[in-house]
Amino acid sequence: MNKADQSFNEEFKPVAPPESYDASAEWHDKVLYALAQLGQGTAPDVAAKLTEYEPSEAPQTLHRQAEQVLNGLFDKGIIKGTEQDGEVTFSLSKITSPNTGGTDPDLL
């Protein structure tokens, strides 16, 4: 694999929220953990969840970090987001409804 492929794969790899909250982790992991705990939410929702884990951090900082991480992942197509009333609700699930229909083995 060449360097360009490696760079692309690193940039667009699937997200994997951490199993537990780590105060020394990067904001990316903190925001993903908070979103995973909520299931879905807006940047302010995620920032509010982060206040439970980072009570000494300024709310503006938490909101800014949540917004930057979530919008960045959404813009890359890595996480799902639905817009309603000018606000985006994010979730880690890319597929929200099961596939319907079946496979005709004769066509394989």
C-alpha cells in the first residue's frame, strides 16, 4: 500500500468509541464516548454529557470541542447526522433501517 492510500485509510477509518472515559484522552475520543453514551444528540447535547466527565472544564470549551469533532466527522461522512430546525442530530449509526427484500439465488 502506498503512502497516499495509508493516509486516506487513516483519515477515513471507521470510528470506534472508547469503552470507558479517559480524562487524558484526546477530544476526539472524549466526544465519541459521550455521543456513544447518548446514542444520538446535537453538539450541545454532547457538550452537556461531557460536563459530567469534565466538570472543571468551561462549558464553552466543551461545546466548541463537541461541535468541531462532530461536524468534522459528519463532513467526512464517517458519522450520521440529520438536520431538523437548523440543528444537526448526530449518531454513530450509519445504517438506521434494515435492508428489505431477499436474494434470488438464481441470479447469483
